[in-house]
Amino acid sequence: MAVMSPRKAAAQRDGQSLHDLLLETAQKMIATHGTTGMTVREIARMAGVADGVLYNHFSDKEELVARALLEHVRTTEAELGELPVPGEGVLFGNLRRHVEFGLALHKALVPAFSGLVSQPRVLERFAEISERSGYWRDRLVAYLEAERRLGRLRPESEVDATAAMLVGYCHASVLTTVFPHTAPLDPPPVNSVVSAALHGIAPREIDPADDDPDPVAEA
């Protein structure tokens, strides 16, 4: 008696597993509609499979959405291109490229993550499977640290604080597109932000430490 092969889903490409089909479908849904309101039924319908098929390949919906979200992050970063190499090019232009990369990344990803505020299990799964070293903020810190080691930044440069400010600028610039009910934001130009990060705001002859006395030491 001949053994019948499993029925192929309408959206399934030749050689593509149902696992990969479901992952690809969920990723495309995130890219086009975000994560708000994603259901097993909707994912299955878009993939052209029965609802229960998902549980043959993933432990639950949260795992599928988390893995699809990770693929969305990777795909977005790949589409944005390469980041500057430490020691090459001009510092100002390199840092501007990092900030432009961060802005584009946030515009693509913040809406997807904001839809998961009420689904902490998905975010927990995402944190478990993602590689922290691949985050843009960590790549920015690594770039600044490398430039500091090469002597292109001052030895006392606060690279972690600088990265935090630049990431915060990207967050603030994008959040009003996700939460339109908040007050409109008119962020400063990228060039102004990069200039402030590289040169600071205090006169060059002033040591920033002199302007921030330690209250404990004075007591």
C-alpha cells in the first residue's frame, strides 16, 4: 500500500518545511502589520495550514512570534547595510552613520516591540533566543571603545554614556510615531546630535569634573 505524502500548504515553496513556512509567514506579518493582535488562527490562515499545525513545530505561539521577531530584526539590520569600521574614515561621518542606522532601525522595530507590551512572555522568549552581542547599541559601544583604544577619542571618553544618549535620541525621535497622542517632537538634526556627542557643551578650558563637585567629599 502506497504511503501518501503530507499535503503541501498553498503558500509552501518546494523544499520548504512547514516550520520555515510558519516562521516566514509570521515575520512577514510583523513587517507589514506589527505584532498587535497576532493570533494562531491568523498566522495559520496566512500560511494556508490548519491552526493545530503550529504546535507540531513550535512549543506555543509565544515561541513562534519571538523567533519571527528575531528574524525581523536580523532582516532589517541586513537591509540597512554595514556600519563603519573603527580606525577608518572620519569620526564625525562614522558616528553620523551609526545614528542614521539607529534611527532607521528604531523606525522599523519600535512599532513591532510596542505591540508586545501586553505580552511579556513573547519578550521573555525573545530575550532567551537573541544574541545580546548583536544589538545595535552594543555594536555602537564596541565601535566607540575601539576608536578610544586607537587614540581617535580622548582616553577619558565616556563611551557608555555617549552611546546611551545617542540611543535615547533615536528612541525619542521615533516614539511619537508609535504613540501619536503624545506631544509632537521636533528632534534636533542628526549632525547637531553627533557634534554634541563628539565635542560636548562645556568650554574646552573647563574640566567637566570641576563643574560637578562630589557632595560627599565636600561634607
